[in-house]
Amino acid sequence: RLAGSGDLTQLIHPRGQLPSYFIQDCQTPSTTLLEVGEKGVWFFCRLEPFYSGAGICLWIAPEMRHSKEALKAVEEAHDRAFARFPVLVALTKNEKLYRTMQKIGYHLQGFIPHLWGEDGPNTFSLSLTAKQWKLGESWKKKGN
């Protein structure tokens, strides 16, 4: 489903799209969270520990992106992540997603050139601390 949606190239570097790398990346010590519906997996979140925090990689199927179920899955994934890690780091080349991440509390740390190839777009580097997540309770109540 992820590949069929066209989102795979937005979420994972081309090297990581090879099945052997993708499966390897989802093994221990990473944590993979999934939500499955009638059409298959609609929510995927991988947490990859490094230093005292974790990298977060998250995908929601296009038809679920603005649903209450998706919001709940995002909240639960972050709550579970912050039960283990004090900070999350996310990378995206998608400016629309970057803006959405800011709404839930992520802070821009900078841009990384050439991460998606020499001619590729800049990659946004973002972080979110457990404290910032807790401060964001107001957006959750509003349902943004």
C-alpha cells in the first residue's frame, strides 16, 4: 500500500526502498507501530533509537490522513515514543508535511542539502521534545 500510494519516495530514501533494507530497518532496536484496516496497513510509524532520543518515520494512508482515527494513532505513537525517549527527530522533504509537523509542536532545526540526492530537494530537520509535546495539548483538544 505504501508503494502503491506514491508516498514511498516521500518517506524513504531510494536505498531504503529496497525490500531487504526496509525490512532490516524495521528490526530491533527499532520499534514499529502499525494500524490495519480493511484495505491493509493505513498507519506506519517507526522509531529508531539514537543517542538519548529516536528518529521518527511516520506514514498515514491518503484516505485516512484527515480522520479522527489518524489523529488518535499519531497521538498514541507520540505518547508511546515519549514514554521511552525525551526527544524525537524527524526528516522530511515535503514542505506541506513540514508545516503540519510544526502545528503539532515540531521545531525546525535546519535544512540538510543533498540527502535525497545531489539534485534533490533540501530536507527539513525537525525535533520535538516530550515537554513540547505536553505543551501542545491545546491543539489536540481543538482537533487541528
